[in-house]
Amino acid sequence: MTYDKTQFRPAYRQKRLHPAFGLAAVAATALTLGLAVIVPTQLAPAAQQAHVDPKHLVLAPTEVAILPAKIEVVAAREKAAQGKSPYLPAAYRPRG
């Protein structure tokens, strides 16, 4: 039995296209960065800085209200979910 050695030959590529594709990639990157970051900052109105008087600076805690104050659970667990799972560690003890 004989084996023929096949030599890998990459496809022929024109060397003149490499710089063109590199230049196109740089142009696409600059265009994307310009449209995504720079143009929106130029279009946004100039935000005025809030004036803070250090003499009247209050460092008291701020009260926060979370509404609604309770969370209502509307789903019920099925019996299949309450059984033993092969994915739980051996030392796991369910409550209840």
C-alpha cells in the first residue's frame, strides 16, 4: 500500500489587496467610533454644572422608599421540583 503526500497550498491572494483591506478596516473603525461616541456628544446640549456651596453642604443620610414595599409570589412549586435532584450536593438539607 502506498501513500501519497499531498502538500497544502494556500489559495492565491493578490498582495495589492492587503493594504486596501487594512485601510478599509481603519476607515470603518473610525466611522463606527465617530457615529457611536463622538457625534452623540456633539449633538447633546451642554449640561450646566450644578452649583454646590461647601458652606451649606449637608451630609445626612437620605431616606429612600421602595414601592411596593412587599413582593408577592404568584407561582407555586411543583412536586417534581421538591424531590431530590442529582445536581444538589450530598450535604444539602432542604428546609421544612
